Amino acid sequence: MADGSDRAYERLATLKSAELRLQGELGKLDGEEAPPLTVENLARVIELWTKIPASQIKEQEYERLANLEERLKTHIIGQDAAVAAVAAAVRRGRVGIASKRKPVSFIFVGSTGVGKTELVKRLAQDLFNTPEALIRLDMSEFMEKHSVSRIIGSPPGYVGYDEAGQLTEKIRRKPYSVVLFDEIEKAHPDVLNVLLQILDDGHITDAQGRTVNFENTVVVMTSNAGSDSKVGMVGFGRTVNEESKERAMKALQSFLRPEFINRVDEVVCFNQLTEEDFGRIATIMLNELKDTLNEKGIALIWDDTALNYLVKKSYSATYGARNLRRLIQKEMEDPIATKIIESYMAPVTRMKAVSDGEKLDILAL
């Protein structure tokens, strides 16, 4: 009994201390001059409270939508047709000229490492100004019939009824989001039925009877369907990418019903990357590393020998740019980290990456 009283007094003391601290902070704020009440400040407060990007004035948003394609192309290499299709569908949906209020939706199809997930990330960042606007669900975790409860919550009488669905609760709290269903071919048919309702009606009802609106979301499904098929002889007048698109569509039809595919705004097929694409992607990744090191007071430079080495050693039509990311981590980031640690007494301020064609060297300048 005494232990219970002690815990209660301890809890009371903690709350009192927190109250005094907050009162002190409030007193400091009262002494400060209030910021002017402007449209921008008011919109920012609304955005903080509701998570709705109210700070995006319509004219500014239209300007951003007009240039969406060009901004995405600076990050997504070798997929100009895919980026153009995505930008057109997003503009159509955000302007509000669609015949029915429903989310903008895509199926991204292509082999691994060609930029499907990267485009989704960039789209979320560009549309809603925060990476937190991306809600990602790995469909390999939704292969069982009972997985539906993880999306909309458990029905009354079942274990976990008081727990909200993983997807519905996130959308209720943040209605302006990009929702990624990764590797859609692995999802259970019942999960696909829920997704079909979202695409068709623009809303679903969760297990607790609440309607969750998806009208302001962008829904993206990714799939590697057809990418593991061997490329045979290319038909007369056809390219490898055209053959890949045909295989991908046939593969999608093997596990998605026609009415599902028809509800999707765009089925976007991603091209296989070329060595030239790898060179441009490597430059982007190296510039990102350069910016990170600049923040630490270290300048990084490289020459064509280093760039060519990274491209030649990492190029793969099978694994895409993921090989390149791993190679940069192993042969550049790791040696750079080692040099930073070893030179802590006399910090390095300049480094250069060079190659003799056999290996990559990081030189301290």
C-alpha cells in the first residue's frame, strides 16, 4: 500500500514539475512581441495542425505542377517517358478535372534498381514538401488473408479491435500523402479487393465504422512482374523496352483482374538503364556525397577515371543502380570515413577520388 502511495506522490511531483516548466516557457513567450498576423503565418498554423499543405497558395501550386516534370527528371535518370506520364496524371488529378473524385494512381513496372521507388520518394517530397508524406507498405507482409485487418483494423470481437489499421489511421491523420504498395504481386487477393475499393470509390470504411478519404492521396503500386523473363529475339521494328513493356503487361494480367487494371490511371513501364544512364546517376550520387562532406568542412573532387571505374564495375541490367550505390559505399564512403578517423589530429580538408582502372583510390590533398 505504501509503495502505491509513493508512486502516486512521485507521479504528482513529476506532473507539477512539468507544469511549472511549461508555465515558465509560457511566461517567456508572453514577453515576446507577437508575430504579425499574415496569410502566410495563418496558413502555416493550419498546416501544422491539420497536416494539410495549406501554405501552398493555388497560384504557387499551379506553378509547381507546371514544372513538376523537369524537377523530377533532374533526379530520375533514363526514365523520361515514365516521368512525363506521372507528371501528366498528377496535374490532371490535382487540377480536379477528373470525372470522379478518387486518388491519382499508378502501377510502376520494371526490373529492380531502375528508379521505381526513387521516383515515388521524389514525388512525395515534391508534392508535399516532406519525406514524411510517403506511406510505404511492403506487400510481402500482406500475403495472408488476415492481412486485411492490418490495413483497416480488426472487426469487433477480434483481437486488436481497439488498434487502428496501419493504413487507414495514417491517412486519417495525414490525408495528403503518397501511398506506396511495394511489390503488389505478393499481396493477398483480399488485400487487392480493399485496394480496388480505394481506387474505385476514393474512400474505405475501417473496422470501427469510420470513413477514410483517399481523394487527396497519390497511390503507387510497384511490381517486378515480367522483369525476370528472358529477353528473346526482338521483333522487327521493336525495341527491347517495347518487348519488356509487353511482357510486363502480360505478367500483370496474370494476378490482377481487368477491372483492377482499368481503375489505375497509368501503368508506367520503366526502361532498363544504359551505361550512359549509370554515368549520370553516379554523378548525382557523388554530388550528394560531396554535399554531405561539405557540411563537415571537407571538399571532395573526382576525375573521369574515378567516374568511369564506378560505371564499368557497377553496370548491370539485372540489378540496376543498386549495384552503383553499394559500390560507392564500399569503395568511396568507407575509405573516406577511415581517413577522417585516422587524421583526427590533423583533419583532412580536401580529398580526391582517382582510378587506374583496376581499383579506386581516395587521396588526401
